[in-house]
Amino acid sequence: MKISKVRIELRDLGYSRPYKIAFKEINKVEALFVVIQLENGITGIGSAVPSTFVIKETLKDAIEDFNPKELDWWTGKDIRSANALIANLSDRIKSITARAAMDIALHDAFTQNLGISLGTWLGNVKGDMATSVTIGIKNSEKTLVDAEKFTQEGFSKLKVKLGSKLSDEIHRIRELRKHFPNHELRLDANQSFSVEQTGILIGELESAQIAFYEQPVPVSEFDDLRSLSKFYRSKIMADESCIDLKDAIKLCRADSPCGMINIKLMKSGGIKPGIEIANIAKNAGMPVMWGCNNESSVSVTAAMHAAYSCSNTKFIDLDGCFDMETDIANPGFDLNKERLLASSKNGLGLTEIQM
């Protein structure tokens, strides 16, 4: 079955719950969508939102890669050769963001054409999992208000963004733990601290039983975390320090500066390279988390299917589509309190698509 047309679309999805992280305030989301149409009427959809701070790309870069000549190249390609097309994406498309959107769209069209869900194709070995929800950088009182709101909505895994004065952040997390003794707390500093401060943070919060400390130091200092004890390093998760396979191979060697890796389709360039990173980590005995930016339900659904196909997936942080003011489709999962239940519908399983 051949591809009859490929087009792109840029949409402002809005954002209903602005929050602050270490390097920016998130108050709007613009997403790039790739739409693949097959001769039999099937439509595959992919989407991407770049994190410019992390991968040094903008949506403009991605759009430029999808010039008319590139879009025309896909016409007539056989969707049954999707695996080969996906494997060669990096040779055709420079932008990580553009590759991610095309990778997702190809996976969606391919599995729809097969008449099975993407999860079935990839192999769902996890069943379903509970996602965390994110609390931005704010004072203790507002953090507790957010935590209570999320608790009332059924969430028990809280990912807290850090970036203020170290002593203030330690106090804030202690207060959060005191008021929510049974919640799982995950901390993400987005490169805000030094190696020395990271050691202090982990030591001071040891009794708070933190699940992990995500990217506490700048990328340039990540290797210096090796100066910390092996136990402290086992609690550290790489995010901005793990973009591609080369980074994963480096981090999965003996004496790693971290014990976990956060995989995002928007960093890796799509489902296939994301799973390759997970497999590198698996061979090293390292667990992974699958995360996301603030994104469309299209790419968040794709990340969920990828996450569930990897046996070393220990965490998911896939709340990135929950607060969009508008989106092009309902996600390919049901949210049962905090658990993402994958749809059995063909492809990504998206519904009520408006493209």
C-alpha cells in the first residue's frame, strides 16, 4: 500500500496550567503535525514539540526540513516498508523534531494498515503504568496546594521541578513529604545545581525517600557526578545528558555518573531510536523512564506505546498532554486515575481526530 500524500501543519495548542521550570516558564505549546495519507484512505499522524534549550532546535528548523521537495519524495513509497523508511530517517531529515514527527506518523500509518495497534506491533510487556504529574517551581504553600489538587484527581506520583535556592528547595520537599507521606516524589532540577549541591540535596533528603533526582547538574558537569558515592549516583537520572545513542552508550558503561535514563521521543527523534536507547540501558542493567515535553496527545500516546514495549521501563512521566486547551485528537489511552490504559484500536488508537 503506497503513500499518496504527506503534509505538515503547525498548531497552537494553548496551555491551561502555566508553570515554571529552571530555564523557562511554560505558558503555550506550538506543535508540528505530520499527516501521512495512504491510497486506501488510512491517515497516519505524528507530532513533535522541540525543547530548544535541550536540542538547540526550533519549530522553524523542523518546518524547513519539510520543504516541498522532501514532502514529494514520500509520495509513492510503500508503507509496508515502514521499518526501512524509519531506519533511514536520519539520512534524509536533519531536524530531530521533524524526524520524531515523521517516525510517529509512519508507525501510526503502518500499524493501521496492518490492522493492529501500535502496542501490539511493538509488544506490550508492561500492561499499564501510573504516570507522574508535574509541579513547577513555586513556594512551599503553593506546592502543597498543587499536591492536594492532584491527589484529589487520583495521582500519587508527583514530579517536582527544582531551581530555587537549595535550602529553600530542601525545606519545600520536606514539607511536601510531611503532608504526603505515602506519595512517590520525583525531583527534577533541570541542571540547576552543582555537583556539591547535588550531594547535599540527596543527603539532606535521604529520609524523604525520593524516587530519583533528575538532571541535577549542567550537562558539562554531569561526568563529575562520579565523585559522589555509588548509592547517590544510583538515585540520579540523566535527561538533558542523554540525547542519542552515543550518549546512552557512554552513560551505560561501568562507573556511570547516573543510575537511570529519561527517554523522550523529542530528544531521540522518535519511537525507533527511543527504543534503541532503552535496549542499550537494558543490556547495562539500567532502568529507564519515558518522559515528554508539553505535547500533543499524538506524541504522548506514541511514547506510552514505546514505554510499554520495554521491560526495563520503571517509570513513566507522560502528563504532557493533560492541560492542552485544544488538540487534534483524543489520546490512544484511557486515564484511569493515574494509570494510562492503552487502547486496542489500530495504530496509535487516536479518536475524534480533527485534521
